[in-house]
Amino acid sequence: MAGIVRRYPLTCFFVAVYGITWLFWLPYALSEDGLGWWHFRFPEVLGDTQLAGLLVGGYLGPFASAFAVTALADGVPGLRRWRARLFRWRIAPRWYLFSVLGIPLVLLAGSLVLTRDVHRVGVSMILLYLGGMVLQMLTSSLAEEPGWRDFALPRLQARHGPLLGTVILGPLWAWWHLPLFLTTWNRGGGGLRAIALFTLLAVAFSVVITWAFNRTGESLPVAMLIHASNNNTFSVLTPVLLPGLVNSEQVTVASLIGYGVLAVVLVIVTRGRLGYPGPVPGRTSGPGPGSGPAADRAEVARSVGDVTT
């Protein structure tokens, strides 16, 4: 088993993530919070059953799988690298501002395309938002990002380059959520259309996270904050700030507009490198400006500057 994991670490990781998470999410999907085949309802925590029904599978999927596969495939040195990215907090302050304030603004811009019914947010809502950020960081972000971005993304980038690696990771991240489309997590329904829109959103959102992750010297806290800020905006701010968005599909479309535009801009401006400091597989270095070892060194210097500034 250890030999198989060392030879196919990415495949083993994704198989473990899907298998473990879906196994633990199956009761929630079959309960009255989902298909209703099992006449049982999970207890409410903070006004919802999702925390009780989904958190265990969320943690035992990406987080635990990343730890186990890293330990088997790379041993103690690999675990040290994995842990180092997890605690890489010393980065430029602007990245924290982007994560906490920029992401809600991107989502607001996308939402304004669908609705102009915008309400004011009071001080109490801001305090609730900050409290929600702490909860999101300790739940969805901490459960998922050590797997998707700390384990999978560096390997996919090294093998396929930053853009293609992100495009591969996006759908795999989205389809991991498939059992949730059978539950109250998907409040707008929509079937295959909802899944397709969510997959496109995951790709666009992943481009943004990859860019921030690379530009901060592979800081996982930035990826976690961006993820938490995204979830928190639509769970706390949107119901009050944008009451015109009434179901999951509208929220997904609004997010796709905001992240889609930003992702296209990032791909064009970075020429597909998304802040990646190393050589891109399959790309030949020509004599033109912006290519070759000098460009790679400049990209590394910019990334190091972002971490230390």
C-alpha cells in the first residue's frame, strides 16, 4: 500500500477524499435534511443542521487524506513542508485585506448584475460577519484547504503548470460536493444545471485562490481566508445586504460573474502563470521579453517580496 501511495500520491489522495467524505455524508443525504429516506434529522447547531451533518466528513476527507498520503509518500520531510505552508502567516498585509475585504467586494460586484436591491449593513451585522469568519476558518477552510491547496495544488502545478493544474483541480473540488446537492445545502435545486454552474464557479474561484497562494509564497492561511470570506459573505451578509438573491442558483451565478471576470483578468495579466515561481511544464522559453529564466527569477523575486514585505 505504501508503495502504491508513493507512486500515485495524487490519485490516492483523490480516491481517499471522495471515498471517506461521501461515506460520512451519506447519512446526511439520506436523512430528512436530504432525500428523506431515513426518518431522522440531524441536530441543529447555530440554527442549521449542516455543521452536525457535514463537519466530520469534511475533516476526514481533505485534511486527513492529505496528512496520511503525505506521510506515506514523502515521510517526515514531506510533512514538514505541508505543515510549513499551513502556518505561513508572515505575508504582506495587503493579502489579508484582499482576503477579508476584497472577496466580498468581488461578490457584491457580481451580485449587482442580478439585483439592485441593496440594503445597508449595520454595526451588529459587521460583528456577526467577523464572528462568522472565525467559524468558517475553523470549519470549512481548515477542513478543506490543507488538502486541496496544501497537498494537491503544488503537485498539480509542478506536473501540469499553474493554469492547467488549477483547471484540473477546480472540477475535482466541485464534484466532491455532489452529495450535498441532494440536501438542504443546495437550497435552490436545479439538478444538472446547478452542478454545471457550480463546477464553472469552482474553476474561476480556484484561479483566484491559486494566484493568491502563489503570490504569497504558498501561504495556506491566505487560501483559507479567501475560502472563509467567500462562504461567510453569502451565509451572513447576503441575506441582509442582497435580499434579491433568493436561492442557491442566483448566488452561484452572482459568484460566477464576479470570480469569472477576475479570473480572466488574472490569466491575461499573468499570461497564465498565476504567480507561479517555477518553470511551467510544456512551455518553451523563447528570447522574447517576459520568458525564460530571467522571467522565472523575477517571478520568484516578486513572490518573495510579497511574503516579506
